[in-house]
Amino acid sequence: MRRVLAASVVALAVLAILGGWVATRSDDQPELGSLLDRVVSAGAPGAFVVVREEGKLHGEARGFADTGRAAAMRTDERFRIGSVTKTFVAALVLLLVEDGRLRLGDPIERWLPGLIPRGRETTVRHVLSHTSGLPDYVADPRVLADPHRRWRPTELVALALAPDLRPGHLGRFAYSSTNYIVLGLLAEEVGGAPLGSQLRHRLFEPLGLDETSFVPGVVTGAHIHGHRSPSHQGVVTGPPVDTSDEPAWWTWGAGGIVSTADDVQRFFSALLRGRVLGAASLREMETLVPAGRQRYGLGIATFPTPCGPAWGHTGNVGGTVAVAWNTHDASRQVVLVINSYPLSGELEDAVRRLQHAAFCGG
């Protein structure tokens, strides 16, 4: 049995993209392949990493994307990006702000009356920055008790408001996916169209993200299969089990996007270089509040590394862990995907070593 480190999902990072199973290697990072080998030997069915620096790509993959078919992991395949979705949704909401349709200081009650307690005090900025105090609906065991259930977004918000989930302090950071369910509903109300449609028309299509889509249902076609390890009281008790037949309705605006490493890096490059939002909106997004070892803005975080802060987000849905890290100017970008969760202590340590080597180089 292996001890699980649950917090590891927030501290990951590696890279992804390129067409082949093992992409070309560069002389400055010869150890990435051996570090990927350690990740697989520590229990992950597969993993890949892609580093993009000033237009040059370095990508490697190990293990299997689909253990049932013994399909090798590839750096160009689609995968669930999990909570990296939050950066996309935040950008969409800020575009609606730029349109003049709403303001960051607007109370949620104005647009979604009766949806949440303290709706008159809780602003759009609060939910974007996880300072609303809303409890996290993911803490409710009913969310994953029936993984095939088609949850409605309003049902997920209702789970977060159960009597046994106490609200936090308004204005204090507390990460909660409930915030981004609320933001998805807000975007639909203000934008007048389904969330997936707005993401496609405002972000995916203009940025040429041809392999990116909003898929809270079952992912079809070739993609990286997630694997969930059975665990009990924080201890992994068995081998990972394929979860690719499970939808992710319970993630919706908090984690429902499927993409590729190339598209994720294209998005963050455009975002951080000011090609998605105006300068004022980008400054708002990058205004950070303390969030444990990280700092969090409006849908984007910074993560401490030995070579300085990494900007981006991490995600974990259905046994797939995704990390998108970037320098502030997007001159160096890393995407890492591991198709297993929870992570044992050994696996978490192997991933940390890989993420730092990939982001810092050399």
C-alpha cells in the first residue's frame, strides 16, 4: 500500500504536446526522460511533458494513455484539463466585463437572485478570486457516489449550501470550485448563451484552439484515459482503474474543458502576452492574494519554484492530473499530464522533481 498525499494536485507541473510518443530531445534537459521513467515506475499508467521556449518544443512521453488497449502515451493527445478550465472561464467573464455587460464589483444577487447566501455582499470579484467564502461542493460525498449522474449546475451550488458545510469569511481566500459553477451561471445569464457556446466563440475559435472543447459529458474519440486508484483513509489500496467511461457533469464550469498541450500553451501565451484581454483586465486578473504556498488572482495562480514563480493553473478530474505552468511573459511554458490519481507519496515526489526540472531547465 502507498500513502496518498492529497495536496499534491495543487503542486504539480510538467509539460505536453508534439506529435510523437517521444518527441525530440534537447541537450539542456537530458534528465527529463529519466524523471518520466520514475513517474511511471512509481505507479502512474502514463505521463507526458512538453516544454515550449521561444518557439522551440521539447516533449517526451512514457507509459500508456489507455492501458486496456496498451496504447502508448502521446504528447499530442486530448485530455481533461480539470481546473485549468477556471482560467478560461475567468477570461470569459472578464471579456463580458470589457463588453460593459457587468462589473467586477457587481453583487451576484443582481444577476442570479437567490442563488447564494450573502448574494448582496458577494461580488463578481469575490467569486473569481475564491474569496467568496462559498463552501466547496466537491466535499459532498454524493458528488462522486454516482459518477454517471448528470448534475445540473444549480444542484451543485445547492450541495455547497448544505447545513453541514459552513461558509467561510467573505474576502478571505478559500479555494472552492463552487465559485466557478456560479461564474458559469453568471456568464450564461449575462452573455445570453450556453457556457460552452460562449467559450467556443469568444476563446477557442478566435485563438485557433481547434482541439479544445467544453465536454462535461463523456469524452469520445482518442484521448488520454484517466485512472483512479482505490484508497482508504489516505492510503492507496490497489492498482489504478480506468475511468474513461465516466462523464464529468459534476465539474461543469469548474473543470469541464478537454484540450491538448499545444492548445493550452497557445491559450496561456495569448493570455499572458495581452492578446486575450485588455491591459486593465489583465492587471485585474494578475492581482494576487495569498493562497497558502501559492498566490491566486482572478482564475490564475502563481506557484513557487526554485527558479521563480510559475503562472498558470493545475487540475485534477477523473484520474487525470494536468499542470500548466508559464513564466510571466510566457517565454517558457510547461504542460504536464499524469493519468492517475490519487498520487502515492512516491509518485507525488517523482512528479515534483519532474515539474521543477521541466520548468527551471538544466
